[in-house]
Amino acid sequence: MLCTKRLHIIMWGSIFLFLITTPAWISRDWHLMIISQIGITIIFAISFNQLLGQTGLLNLGHSIFMGAGSYFSGLILLQINSGAIFIPLPILPLFGGLAGFLVAGITGYFSVKRSGMVFAMLTLAILEFVNSFSTSFPSVLGGIIVDRTLNTDFFNFDYGGKDSVCFIVMVWLFIAIFVSYYFLQTPLGKMCNAVRENVSRAEYIGYSSYMVRYLSFCYSGFIAGIAGTLFVINYELFSPEVFSPREAFNIL
């Protein structure tokens, strides 16, 4: 047991050091932006894997959660730029995650009552509705341009450089990997696998397949919302394109 704990400490310590030192050995801004985008995509993929890989739910509307995180954090960043509120930029992804969690809680309340192809088509229909709404009413869900450097100074840390953004992304990437790994070691994580493998047996021993799917759905939305906020921080804009089916199929 002690040896296993040491191996885990070494493993996670190595991953952490590798990720946070990545911006230091990359000099070009273009490369830093690409590395940041790769990190954001990995976080988004982790959230998608929580549903498809671990719970057996094919969510064809998964980009809704990322869009919710992007839109909500973009609005908060606008308030920060205007001086109305102050939130340190590295903490902003938490608010985007909460937005994704809330949207997942609402849509998952009725969608996870079904599974298989019915669930997939239902989530695709929700995505198409949101996508049509965003294009039909651009004044509501239109593009937002923000400034990650305006009124976000925290302990004199400059967020203007691509290396600082890459550092924030790498830290959140480590958090997402670490939390998701140990989430699967919890009883709820194990039951996600059980529901994926055999729903009847999981319910026979007293577990609600609906509740397991619902909690997994909400957790997945939280991680996807974090990815959406990091997207806004990296590119300093939000576009309704994030609600398009293309984004959902890309991550699939």
C-alpha cells in the first residue's frame, strides 16, 4: 500500500511538473496558443469521455455545456473589464464550470430518462434548438469580445502574454485529469461503469440508473464548462459557433 501511494505521488508529481513547465520551453506565441488549444480540447474530451466512455451515454449535444461556460464567463469578464466586479482570472473557469453544471442539470433532468439512440437523438435535438436560437437572435447569443488583461491584475501578474494563458490552461488541465481520475475511483464512478455494462443488474442491487446517469451528466457538464471558459481566456472572444453541431461531432 505504501509503495502504491509513493508511485501515485511520483506519477502525479511528474505530470504536474511537465504541464506547468510546458510554457517555459516554448518561445513562439503561435505555438503557445496551439498548446493552449490542445489543453482545452483535452479537458473537453475528458468531459465527453465521462458520458460515453464511463457511463455509456452518447451525447450528441455536448457542445452546449462548453458554450454555456463560454457565454457565462464571457459576460462575467465583461463586468470585470468594466470594473463592476473583480474576480482573479485563474479562478474564472470555476464560474464557467458552474454554468455548464446548471445547464446539464436542467437538460439532464429529462434527457437521461432514456439511453441509447433515443438519448443521442434527444441531445442532438436540444443542440439544434440552441444553435437555431443563437443564429436567429444574435443580439442575445451573439459574439462577445473581451479583454483578459483589463482589470484582471492579480499580484502584478501579467495575463497579456500567451505563456501566462498557457500556464492557466495547463494548471486546469492537471486539475481536470486529477479530479476525473479519482472521481472514477469513488462509488459513484464505479456505478457509472456498472450502469454502462448492465443496467438491470445495477438496479437489482438497489441503485437508480437514472440518478447515476444524471449525476454523471452534471459532472460532465461542469468539466465542459471549464473548457469553455478557457477558450474565452485563450482567444478573448465568444462566438455562437461553439453551439454548432460541428463542435459536438469534432469531440466525438
